[in-house]
Amino acid sequence: MPKLIAANWKMNKTIKESISFIEEFKKITKNIGNAEIVVCPPFTLLHEIKKLLKNSDIKLGAQNMHFEDAGAYTGEISPLMLKEIGCEYVILGHSERREIFNEDDFLINKKTISALNHGLKPILCIGENLEQRKNAKTEEVIENQLRNCLKNIDKNQIAEITIAYEPVWAISRGDPNHRAATKEDAEEGHQFIRNIVAALYDENTAEKTRIIYGGSMKPENAKELLAMPNIDGGLVGNASLKAESFAEIVRAAK
Ligand code: 13P
């Protein structure tokens, strides 16, 4: 299974900026390894970027969606709209959605089911915050998030889901010097997640589930993180905003 390297641009870039990123990124990532690459820009850029990605292996993802197909939900975007525009992936349950916009596991579970029903591949984010980690609640938090968010999702569907372990304390929030989790701490989290997936489904399913790491992944640490046995890729925020630094991470995903 190739590693998955996904860019989460969060609320960054204008159309003009995104065009020059994609043009440069396409050039420098030609023939650089076999990672699966996904770009998840803000909604306003999806259409333009889809056009630019024609004849390229780079895939398109959104950062969020509503679970309904259509209706009176001011300001929301539906899975039908994402499919129509050409998204293959959708990030769900990001900690910024959970913390700033009060999304809970119940809602994220509904979104995950809806995405699967529409043929979108969820990148399901989980992870503990600093206080939970300090209080030795990491495993409890991760296990609860997984159990709740994967409720009523069967074994065949889990194959379409990528789990992103994003310890909230490791997320840069735009600070390029912010510290990532150590490779050992990240690996421990990933191993634990795989064990829970095995408990919820079975060993074979757990082996095949892609679990990617997010939280200050950058060119300086990507290689060592991605070399860990249970780290199957990365969800990259700040370091994905520049084509060269995102390409460097893709290169590290051998
Ligand atoms: P950073 O890479 O900026 O820490 O962001 C990680 C993240 O939140 C990706 O979803």
C-alpha cells in the first residue's frame, strides 16, 4: 500500500496563489516516488484546482462537508457537491472543527457514513489534546473517538477510510518551529489505533487500514516519521503551503 501524503491547506490561499502552487508542484513532483498525493484546499479553490490536476495523479480532497445531500443549511457544502466537483477524499473531524466549531463524534460519525455512501473517502481525524495527554487520558480519548466515529460502519467500508492521528498539541497552528510528536510517540499512537481497529473489526482489516500522522510534519522530520512501521502517510498543514516543502515530504515517503 503506497503511503498517503495529504495537504490540508486549512483557510489559506487565493485562486491566484493556488494556481502557482499547483503549477510548480506538478513540475517538481513528476516521477518522485510512489506516494499517493492528495491536496485539500478550501472549497473556493476546488473547481480551479480540479482543472489544473487534469492528466495528473494528484488527487483532490475537501476539508469538511455536511452529511445531507441538500437542504436549508446556510453556509454548508454537501457530499453531492464535492463528488460533482471531482473530490475523491474529504477530511472529517479535524480537531479545529471539533474545538472551534463544536463538532462532536456523533456528528462526525454521520458525516463519515454519508461520505462513504457517496463514494467519498474520509480522512477521519482523531487525537488527544495537551490536557488529556498530561492526564494520561490519551488512549481513552483515542479509543472513544474511534468507537464513536466508526459506529455502524462495517468491515468493507473501513477499507475506504484513512485514519489521521493528529495529536492536537503537535499541530503547528502556523508556527513552522512548533514541535511534532517524536517518532516514538507517534508510532505508539498509531500502534494503539491499529489495535483498536483490530478489536472493532479484525487483525486483517487493521493491517490494511491506512493510519497517517498529522502535527508539524515537515521536511526536517518527515523521513523519520514515515519510516515508522505503523505510520502510513502524513496529513500536512503548514508545510504543505509551499510547493517545495510539500514536495520534500512526498519525496520522504518512499
Ligand atoms: P500542521 O502541519 O500545520 O501542524 O497541521 C497539521 C494538521 O492539522 C493537518 O490537518
